[in-house]
Amino acid sequence: MMLLLNTYCSALVAIVVVALTVSCGSWFDTHPYDVHFHGVTGINDRQIKTIEERFAEKDTLRIAFISDTHGWYSDMTDEIADLNNQRDIDFVVHCGDLTDTGTSKEYEWARHLLERLDYPYVALIGNHDFLGTGDQAYQVMFGRLDFSFIVSHIKFVCLNTNATEYDYMAAVPNFDFMEEEMARDTARFNRTVLVMHAPPYSDQFNNNVCKAFRRYLDLFPGLMCCVYGHNHNHIVDDIYDDGLLFYGIDCAEHRNYSIMTITPDSYEMEQIYY
């Protein structure tokens, strides 16, 4: 009798395990911080190739800067619809915080919405995007944490400045990368725009190196300005009181973004509300 009961229990357990595996496979196959994505990965390199080829010699560029869409996907949906209605934008730069907690699902939601853009785009990593294994997810889905591209003789240098996420134990900002970008392909560009998520003197930046960071900026050919996100505010700030302007890009919740128009002689920023 006992043998029969044990056999019955073992069979029942096996049936339950099989049933759960078949009907609720996601319980076993998916983890909130799993970085094995379905769909397009390595997005930034793909998009940069398009941007550089399409606008290599364009006299006037129109770049839309958006930022901090995390948690506000309805607002982000409206933001993308408004961007598409502009019709005269060349490409879009997302200044980071695509996700709220760095989960794989949030990355997929952000990608799904960004794919609705009628324009090529790149995305930087924000501090929220680091949570959990978010930095690994970003590198799989978007690519390198520091990257650059050149369009119409202008180099856009995109920096990871989220030092707090490393507990200040990593080279963030990466001065070696910055030195390489100052000297690499100098025959192809004579102006520079620097883009980052967290600006100097913010809670995420390594403020022990703020002064050194500013000295490095002077070495970029024709540095025009710096653009950042993180602070959830539209602001134009001369952070170092020396004439170099830093443009803060607002969050999606406040329903506005910025468009930068670059001509051969100058540039201007305008604020778009939707």
C-alpha cells in the first residue's frame, strides 16, 4: 500500500511540474533582469551607420533631443507622435533613462516606442538604466556606454557620466575615451557637441573631477555646447561661468523636448511643447 502511495505521489508531482512548464513557461524562462532579448539589438551602431551615411554632407542639421522617458510611456508615445509630425528632423538623440528600474521588459517597451520614430536615433544610458543588470541590458540592446559619430563635419561625443552607479570605482567619465575622441578622425570634423546624461555638479556625476572634466572639454575641436538630461528640467546653464553653455533636456512627463538647428556658422536651440 505504501509503495503504491509513493508511486502515485511521484507521478502527481511529475504531472504538476510538466503542466507548469508547459502552461507557465515564462516562470522558468524569463527573469526581470534577463538580458537575452528577442528582436533588434546593437541599435546604436546600426542607427549611426544610417545617420552618418544619410547626412554626411548636409549643410543644416536638425536634431531632436529627448530624455528621461522612464515610467511615462503614454507621454513618450505622444512625444514620438509629435516628433513625427515635425517632418523636418534629421535624427533624434535620447539622453538616457529609458527605463525606470533597468528591467528587460522596460528596455523592450522603450525600444518598441522608439521604433515608431520616422527618424534614425541613438540613445545614451541613464542612471536608472543601470539598476539590476540594466547596464548589461543596455550594452546588448544599444551598445557601448561611450560612443561617438560624425555628421556634416560635426562630432557628437556621447558620454556615460553615471559615476554613482559604480560607487565611483570606475573611470566615469572616461577620460581615456575623451582623449581618443579629441584626436580620432580630426580630418573629418571641426566642431563638437558633447552629450551626457548627468551633468557636472549633479548627484550622479563624479564631482571630484568636475574641474578636470572642464579642462578636457577645451581640447575638443570647435566645442559648440553640451547637452544633458537627468534633472527633469528644461534649462540653459553656464555651469562653469565661462561661456560654455549646457542645455538641460526635460523629461517626458513635462511634455516638451528640444530641437537643435546647426548651420555652417552657428546653432540654435528651440523648445517644443506637445
